[in-house]
Amino acid sequence: MDSHPSLLFDLSTLSGCYYAPPKVNYGIGRVAAGLAGPLADNYGADFGLSSGNYSAESSLYLAREHPHLASHCIEPPPTFLEKKAMDFVDLGDPQGGIRQDLWSKIKRAAWHPYDHRVRWKLSKSTREIYEGAKLLHSEFGLPVTRRCPLAKKIFTIHDIIGIRMLAETDKKFVSARIQFQEALSEGAYFACDSEYTAGDVTELVGASFGPQITSMSLGLDAVFKPTKNPKALEGWRVKLGLKPSERYVIAHTGEIVRKNLVSIIKVVDFLRKQSHPDLKLVFAAAPKNLREEFTHTVPAHIKWQEFVHFTGYITDEEFPILYSGAEFLLFLSLAEGFGLPPLEAMGCGLPVICSNMTSLPEVVGDACPLVDPNDIDGICQQASAILDSPSLRADLAARALTRASLFTWEKTGSNLISIWDRALKS
């Protein structure tokens, strides 16, 4: 890099994405890359991508998945020997994320200090960029902020759901509030994924900090669009083992309680027993430990093994095919900082039955039925109506496409650029 950028966007959260198979992007990876693109276009040579944690992994992930951004990296790419070390450490979990077994934790404990600190110390130019930076945008609480003593700080806040669930007297709640207030008192800005999250943070820290807490919303990747290729659609049905008469609905995995996965299974079980015996439920992700968890959490009378399918890893090219062949997305989350899955489904023209909780109404608008995620009977009525009425499904599909078109990374980038400009002028 010939010139030293002074406006840094930290991509430490991308490091885990490196261990996913090619073309498989976790939500956090989509968000980070979606935000970085417009910023790079707007600020040009002044813009740099840093990675305070696991810089080698982040560098390789960008080169593989987003090569147009790789030239903005301020850390050097890993050397041959560093790549060999990464192959030995081999942190990637075949079912997604980072391995959590004891041996992997030991290897990670040895690799992380080197990747986090030694690579930084070995690169004089990288240290100079950090030390001279005028602005640093990162996730809140990362040690990378200490490398930029002169920089104005902007922190991405995806959600504070875990904090808000605690009692106000809880030590973790009090500590989080103090940390947020201290950062804001020092002039930091918070860029929140949604208006709901911005309101949540403002309520936590006090209205006086309101001007520094802004919603930027998120965008929709261009890959999420309807697929009408019969061969591709049939290919996924074969992969799932579906018979010609069987239809399927989509759901997403995740934390079993917050994502309300048991309620999703209950809804599909009810629909199968009432009037749709051939209906299947497809979880769009790798199962990890869900099969075991379902054994303990799903009521014993529900034979979920008979109708639940897991897709395993899904590439960006496969997601639209899977969405386009479904009847609807069932998204009954109890709390979200934004809600990318409903937006991505709508971008593919898929009707959505969506929880009315937290940020989700501002994402889906009036494009789909909003439901109480714990009202199984009400959800089943909405689902039955869609399954039984092709005209209703077509109407919801059209509304979904219209709604999804409002969310672009260009619009998100414009919102974020205004936050950056305010911070630089403050």
C-alpha cells in the first residue's frame, strides 16, 4: 500500500468466517463486507481495513470472498510459515464456527497471541497506520481501540439483547452501562443495526447521549433474488430427499431458546396433523447439537425426526434456490438486533411469517404477517392460509420483493458515511 490510510474499519469479526467453506458466508461476514464496500468507494486511499484479532485469517478470508476489498488491508498477508501454522492449528469446525474441543482451545491459546500481537509488532508500517489513524470503526470492546490513541471512535452495536435481559442490579448490567457511558462521554459514536437497537442503547445509557447513537440499518446482498430454474429447484428437492407431493417451509437455526425453534417445530407438527401431512420443515444450516437438544426440548409426542431436515452448509448461490422452492419462511425469534434472514427470504420472493418482537417489524414492514411468536394457534392460522391459497401466497411474494428492494448496502453506506463525517467534524 503506497499511502497510509487514516480512516480504519476493523474486520476482526470476519476471522471466524475464514474457516467456513468457500462461498459460505455467516451473517456477521455479510454485514462487515456490506459496510466496508461503500466506505471504501467513498473514502478511497484514506480508507483502510484493519483486523486487531486474527489478522491472518481476516486477510485470507477477504482475498477469497471479497478480493475487491483485499487491497485496503493494512496488515500484511500471512507468510508461507504462518499459513503452515494456521493449517496445524486448524480451528475451523466442520459444522460451522470455531472448534471448541480442549485440544483446539489449547492450540488457539498458542496461536492467538501471535496473530493478535506479534504480527502487529513485526510490521512497522502497520503500527504507524494505527498510531496515526484519525478514525477507527470497530465492534465495541475490542482491544484494537487501544492501538489508535488519536482516533475518533465509532462502534458497531448489533444488539444489546443479552444485557437488557439482565436485572438492572446485576453486576454485568451495571458494568456494561458504565462502559457504554464512558465511551460516549469520550466522544464515541454508536452505529446501531436498527432503530430498535438504537432505542435500546439510548434507554440503557440515558437520553443525553442520544445524538451520538444512530441507526444505520442493513442492506441486502445482490445474490438474494428469485430463482426459477426448474433443474436447480428440483436438485435441492432431491438433495433433501423430498417426494414430488411434499412441500417444505424454511426456518433458521441458532440459539434454541431465543430463535424459538421448538415453537417452529410445534407449528409444523400441527399443520401436518391438521391438513398438510406431507409438509416438511427444513432448517437452513448445519445442525451442530440441535438434534440432541431437540430430543430434550421438543415434547415427546411430536415425532420431529419424521419431518425435520437440515441442509448443512449452504453457499451464497444455493440460498436463493432453497428459498425459491419453499412455501414460506417461519421466523419466530424472540429478539433480534436486525433480522437478516427475513430480509434475505423476501429478496427471493418468499412469503414470511414473522415474529412481531424487537426490530423485526421495522425490517418486514407490512409485507408479511406479523405474529406473536408464542401464539401457536394464531401462527398456524396464518400458515394454513398461505398453504391453502395460491393467490395469497403470490400477493405476499410480490409484497416481499417490493419491501426487500428498499434495503441496499448503498443506502446503509450513505447512513454510515454521514456518521463518519459527523465524528470527523466533532
